[in-house]
Amino acid sequence: MICYGATSVACVITISHVTKHINRLAIIGSGLVFQLCLLIVLWLWKPADDDQPVFYVLAAGWALCDIIWNSQIYNLIALLMGDIYEYAYNAFYMVQGLGMAIAFGYSPYLCTEMKIYVMVGFLGAGLLLYSLIELRIQKLKREYISTF
């Protein structure tokens, strides 16, 4: 948890500076690459007694991906909701908690490989929906700018 927390702090500082210069969709794309690489490692990896450093690398990688997703979702909520963002954040945390409860519920019934497949499926669906919203925002910006 210390590795996860320390990596989260470093990544949130870095990503907050990077987002000023790079498109949000590019950051989400890099998050997708990191997350898929992490899931492939988890899918292929067979733990052994001397693999303790791997746990730290996986925790750091997971923190990086988590910060990318959360920072971009927070930015999107703030952008879309304006003054009523509190309700959107509450809904976000409710859905996040529901997802954790569902994952905790099916955890004893699925093997690790199936859990990874479920994660890849939800990752794909979430990124598809995020990309559609992001592309819609960019289209609206272009239309708004072209009216002036």
C-alpha cells in the first residue's frame, strides 16, 4: 500500500502538469496501453516465492493506471457538469462502490483468468463510452468556435 500511495502521489503531480499540454484522449490512450500491459502481465504471471519485487511493480503500475482514469474522469465531470458537479461526483462514487461490491461478490466464484477477462470487457466498454463523450465535446467545441 505504501508503494501504491507513493506512486499515486508522484503520478498525480506528473499527470496534472502533462494534461496542460496533451489532449485528454491521448492521456486516456496511454492509460489504456498501461492498463492492458498490466492485465497481460497479471494474466501470464505465475507467482513464485522469490517474486516479491513483482508485487511492488504491479502495485505501482496499478496506481499509475488508477490515477490516469480518476484524473480524467474528474476532469470530464467538472467540464460537463459546471455548477452542479457535486451530484455527478456522488453518482460516480456510488457507481464505483457498486462495482467494487459486485466484484467482491463474484470474487470467490471466478478464477483469476476470468476476472481479468471481466476487467478487460469493462475497460473496453468504459473507454468506448468515454471516447464517444470526448469526441462529442470536441465536435461541439469546433461548432462553437466556427460560429464566431
